[in-house]
Amino acid sequence: MHRLYLFIFSVFAPVVGQAQDLSQKQATEDLLYLKKELEAYHPGMFRYTGKDSIDWYFQTALDQIQETDQIGFFASVSFLVNKLRCGHTQVLLPEKDQRTFLENQLFIPLEIRAVNGKWFVFNASLTGDQLKSGDELVSVNGLKMDEIVRRIFEHQSADGYITTGRLRLNEQFFPYFYQLFVARGTTSFQVEVSSNTGLKTIVLPGVSYTKIRSMRRPFQQPPQLVLRHEASYSYMKINTFSSRALGDAGLNYERFLAESFRELKQKEAQTLVIDLRGNGGGDDNYGAALVAYLARNPFRYFERIEVTESYSGYGNIVREKGRRLMTSHKGLDEWKPEAQRFRGKVYMLIDGWSFSTCADVAAVLHHNEWATLVGEESGGGYDGNTSGSTRTLILPHSGLRVNLPMWMYTTANSGHPYHGRGVIPHHRVSYTLQQLMREEDAVMEKVKSLIK
């Protein structure tokens, strides 16, 4: 499965060019092509939104479409794709248009964080002394923050009805998304903030995206496979299941699991904390292999994998009860617990970045009650997701790229009550503003208290 929010990493591609305008005819043809390809190849197109509703959204867009520029059309297409409620179905601007947008816009010079439905300034280093970290951001240019975030969410792909992944994404890239989906062309920002001294309104001049990037910490973290032992628990960190990323970093995942669980057994460890925060997914079988080291009895990882009538790619496909089902994926087999499986207490840490394969791992462990989950709702769905083999559509006139996944996975957890939701931890942890400002790890502190 693919990692979360692929389009982020095309933002900084070193290309140049000018955005193009689209005629009404060209925009219409692109939308019709997109709908035809989605219906032909996306098996999860109607998983959360009925066909009648999808048809209505597309027809409304077709009825209202006018001559538009590239960014405006991108907003329309991302709004439609959002209605599929599939986190792996994403729209990407052509790199030249992305670069032009970043070079030609001025952005709000703030980094923000969400706390209990409110948004707070986290980094105000580009505002001089006008704002301070910890000030609550109430509105921007007359729009309340809840309305701004609602508008942005309408264009961001996510599994089902999950919001945690989108919250985390906007904490990282709010200036970009605000400019793209709310106030393109804005050069100054009237912000209303609440602080210890009351409400105040100030005007912030926009800054270049180069300065925005200098304000933020790097988004991507290098692949990590870590095992260490503390006095009362052992700690394991796996921040990706991507075989390519791990291989490129010189890390051997299978060897890491085998050696780590052998070491845990030799040390007679009683408590294991597995940190999957920030893990955006990767290889299906890497996820199932981890579960096998934690399972108490034989288990199924996937219940089924469905494809459409038009699909003709990898895998042995059979027809059963009106569905076209894959039968050749190892994840569909019955898995047995590993001989070196861990027999003690397992805590697993998840967050809104825990997506795709990572969410599958969390869902299977949660369903079978083989781990106690701590943190926040995963960014990936409890039901499974649509990912795997993926087509890249290039819309003929706009050049927009659409990642179209072609395998609909259903996780082996039949009868669960979490349709459209992520994996909801047994112990939810909400950060306070003070914890964020001090950069405390409240989730790990919660686990330590549970262990005690």
C-alpha cells in the first residue's frame, strides 16, 4: 500500500513553467474522463458514498463548470475526489503549476497546532514580536478558523470520516492549504488572536514559501527500526513498512523482527511498547509479519481483496457472489503465530499519521485484543482501504495527475462497529497547549503511567 499524502513530496520539485487556462469544453472533457476511469477501475468508489450521491456531485460540477485556470480546476477536482472518502485517491497538480503557484503567492507566516477544536500559534518567528507561541488563532481575514478548516478539509482525501490525519496535515502545511483553497492571491492577513491580554487584531504581510519552509522542521523522518530496553518495558519503533524506504536506508525488516523478538524472549521481557506513530504504511506482508509476532493464535489479516470488472493486472482473480476477488495475495492466507512471538503485555502507539498498512496492523490487533492501543484515532480506516496496484491518470487537458488505487482491501475484522472510522485507541490522549509548547510526549507518558 502507498504512503500517506503523496502529493506533499511533489511540492518542491525543481521545475518551472506557467499555469494554463482551460476552456469550458476542456474542463468538461477532463471531468467526464475522470469519472469514467474511476468507475472502471476504483473498486472502493462507493464504499462510503453512494453512487447516486457521487453522480450528483459530478453532474453538479459539470453543470457549473466555466472557463477556469489550472488552480481553480484543481480545487474542483480535489473537491470531487474528496467525496470518495478514500485516502489513497489523491489529485496532484502538474509540477510546473505547483512550482508556479509557490513562487507567485505570498503565505500567512504562521505555524499552528490544533488543541481540542481550537487552533493555536505554535511558531510565530516570522512575525517579529506581534504574535507569540500559544496565542489562539480565532480568525483570518474575517473567517473563523473552524470555517477555514472546514473548507480546506473539503479538498483533502481521507479514509471514511476520519479527521485526525487531516488535522495533522494542516498543522504541517496550513499556509499552503489556506492559500490554495481559501484565499488564493491574498498578500496580507488580518488575524484575530486571543491571548492573556484579551482579543487583538493585527495585519501580517505575506511571505514567500521559501521562508515558510525555513520556519518548519523537516516533514519526512528517516526510516527507523529501533529496539531498546528500559527498566520496566522494552520499546520498539517502526516508522515505515515500506520495503523500498527501508532497503534504501540499509535496513532489513525481516531480520530486525526476528532478532528483536528473539532478544525479547531471551531477556524475558514482560512489557513491549510498539510505536507506530508517523507510520504512513508500506508493504502489506510487512504489517502481517509484525502481527504474527504478537498473535496468540492463527489469524486472518485480510478478509478479501476486490477489483473491478475492468481490472486486468497482477493476481489470480475469481468471481464469487457477484464480486471479482483476488485469491493470490499472501495477506489472504491464514497466518500462524511466530515461534518467537511475544507473550507479554503489548502497548501500541498510533496517531493521525498511522495510515494504510499501519492502520491494518492496528485494526487486526485491536479486533483480536492482542494489544492495548494508546494515542489518537488512526488516519487509516478500520474497514481496510483501497490501495495496492495503482493507475496514474493524467487528465488530458489540465494535466492533473490522479492516483487511482485498484484493490479494495477488507480487513479481517467482520462485524466491527467502526464503519468509516479509524482505529480508536483504548486510551485516547489529547495534548494540552502547554504540552505542545514544551514538546512533551504525552502519549508516552500515558503509557508509562499505565505500565506503573
